[in-house]
Amino acid sequence: TQGRVSPSRHGALHETRRRIPCMRGRAAVLAFGLALVPAAAWREVCVIGAKHLPYTDQLPKDPAPDPWVKVEVDGEELCHSEYIPNKQNPLWKRVKQNGQYSEPACCQVSESQADGYFWFSVFDAENVKWYGDYLGSSGFRLADVEGTFDLELEIDGKVPLDSTGKPSLLTVSVAANPPPPLPPLPPSPPSPPALWPLPLPPPPPPPPQPP
């Protein structure tokens, strides 16, 4: 069963209810096997999707938002996702980092960023500008978590709800990048010529016949 986690600045881990130190806001986490892990040299943060985003557009035929998410580490933008048109429950496939889009929607984290605080902000993209309506934010300290889990989005300490009263959630994944593969083994030296079986010596000459 999923365990709901209410982060606290001085929280501690419990069996299925775990608390994550929160530097900004009360971002609640619904964990699928959340665990404390030591800070890794390299990590990967993936923005998978969102659920129950509120309607923001009133004039178009489809009032669902055009959501995208920005990922920051210690206040500096790390990457941002593509925007998905007219989706209340989007699934992102690409992120833009260092000026380049890549798939899947995973941000690469350097060694210097691996111990930072990560903040996720969801927006409704507008036709003229990306920064449209603000749909909420949440975050955590990267060194404290690993796995796939949901973050409850918040706006000024309040959780936005969809039209059915469900809270808006952002699904993210944190994983340690696998180490680079080992270099290939050098080719084996050529085999020496076979020494066995050795050729048999010629038979001795017959003994001389007596006169």
C-alpha cells in the first residue's frame, strides 16, 4: 500500500510513513518504496507526469491546461520538460537541458549538484509565452530520496484540486546513474603452434644380412 508522507523540517523516517526534510513548503510525498540513500556522485531526476491538474483555460473548447514542469536545484534551473497540449494528466517524454532536448524526460545531475535541494514547478503554457498560469510546486533534498513517487503540488501552502476535488500530483523518479561500462578486454594472443602429437621418427634401417 502507498504510504503518505508529510515532510517536516525535522522529520524522521518511519516504516511506511516517512518524513523528508523540506526547505520550502510542505510538499507531501506518496512513496512507492522511498528510502534514505547517501549522496551519490551522479544522479538522474526524471519528470514522469502529473495527475489531477486543475482546469485553467476558460475560452477554449478544452479547458485542460498545457502543462510543463521546470526543475531547479538550489534556485538554478537544471532543465524543463516539453509542454503537453490540453492534458489534465500529462506524461512527459522529453526535457531540455543545456539547450538540447533529450528522451526520456530525465535531467542529468552533476557531482556538485547531487547534494542540492530540488524544486519542481508546474505551469500552464500560453500561446505567446511559456510562463502562463502557475499550477503549483514541490521539492526535496536529492540526497534523501531514491525511487519513484508522487509529490503533492502546493500554491502558497494550499494544495490545488481538480474539478472532482482530487489533489494535484507530480510523479518523479530519482535514480543513481549506473557506472560506465568497463572497457573491453584486450584480444587474446594468438595460440602457439601445436606441440602434440609429435611426428614419429623414421624406423631404423634393417640389420645387415650375414654373408
